[in-house]
Amino acid sequence: MNIPLSGGRLGKAAVERYWEDGYLHPIRAISPAQAAQWRAELEEIERDWLDAGLPLPLNTYKRVNANCVMPLAHRIATHPGILDVVEGVLGPDLLIYGVEFFIKEPHTRHKVSMHQDLTYWGLGAIDGMVTMWLALSPATCASGCMEFVAGSHRNPILPHEDTFAEDNLLSRGQEVRVDVAPEDRVPIELMPGELSLHHGLTIHGSGPNTTDDRRIGAVVRYLRPEVAQEVGDRDYAMLARGADRVGNFTLYAPPVSNFSPESLALYEEIRSAQGKFLMRGTKNDKGLYAEERA
């Protein structure tokens, strides 16, 4: 059953449930028709740009800061129906830290190991970040939907181990060094247009896609402007709603077209700055900005 909305916004009970569990789902913020349209547009971009001579593989742009080079990613992140929901948790001033498309192809081994989002981002163990996960195709147990550990957001940032496993979709193949019992994993099944929210410290992961369809999720990381980069010299974000009265991030404008020269240059600037702290502590050249990533 969907989380009830009032005028498109979360009620008090739903917000309290988010802070109690560290996640909230399923929330119907987008129509199935809109989700289908966005999926079609994404797959058209994949067809048109796969062999178009981009500086980096298309998968890299889809998986990291897609909002810098793809107008579709920015439109999803700033859709009023989604922002109305996120505002109930973070408040009226919202920054976009990044947008990515998590895609598991049919009958593939790709998985996401159990982890906390905030582990390597240099933002600290904060409450001011929410990850919004929007289904553009069915996300079921069979297709590799997310699994959350309720209440795990009350932990600090826990030790993680880098695996760089080929079948792991995470930047470093990172896995939390805590045994998570199968009975503690709550499957987060979503139909197209439904979304979930989760805290940056909530332990979560997902299994492989055993179905005949792609499992496609549009993922947006939202921040309160008060959050600050604690490790790197500079970090970047987009204003989604309200105002940034703090100035902790270098704000940049959305792209005007797919992979324009200007947006590709900005992408490289952000890539260079963020790579210094996102891959800190490892000499492996794979990961977040690797040249091959599904």
C-alpha cells in the first residue's frame, strides 16, 4: 500500500516513520505514464550516444552526476511531485548532490553489496541528506530491488571493506563489515512511478536481476544547504528548490542539451575535484570514475 500523501506531501505520521526506520516506501509521486516516458527517453539517449565518441563511456555519465550532462536527469530531480515529497523530510531548501541511473540488465549477476551511502563522500554522518530512488521499471525481489535494514541509520559511519568486485555496481564495491542477517533485510519493491526515500546512514543493498526486463532506477541525492564537504577542498551541487544561504557548495546550472561541450568540461572539473576524496584511501584506479561500469 502506498504511503498516503496530502496535497502531494508527506503527512506527519509518514515523516515520523522515516526518522524511525531510516527509510520510507512506497510513495506514488509520479504516474506510471510519466515513468514510462522517462524510461523511453533514457533508452533513446542510450541508443543515440553509446557510440558517439564521448570522452568517457556512456555508462560513466549515467552512473555519476548525470544531472551535469543530461537534461533528463535534471528534470527528474526537479519534478515538483518528487520535490514536494522530499521537502517533508529535508525542508524547503533543497540541493541536488547528484543524479544517477542504476540499471541492472536482465539475467545478470550485478548486485549492490550492503553499505551506507555516506561512507566515502566526505560529508560526515549527517541527517541532512536523503536518497530518492524512483522506479522506471518494476523493482521486485526477482529483479534485484533494494533491501534496507530498519533502524540502521542510528549507527555512525561503520567500517567498510573495498572489494572492487566486477559484479558490484558500487564505486569501490564497498561492503559494510557487519553481518546482516537475512531476516533483518526488508525488500523495497517498487512499481514504475513509485519511489522510496532513505537516510544516508541506512544499511542497504540489492541482489541480481533474474527477470526478462531491465531494472532501472533514477536515483537523486538531495542535501540541505547546511551540509558541508569536510574532506575535499571543493564540492558541487545544484539548487533544486528554495535558496542556498550558506554557500558550502559550488552551485552549477543544468545542461541545456545532452553532452554539450560546456557540460562535458564542467563534468571533468567536478570529476577531478570529487575524485580526490571519493577514492581516498585506495590505489585502485577503478571505482566511481572507472571507464567501464554497468
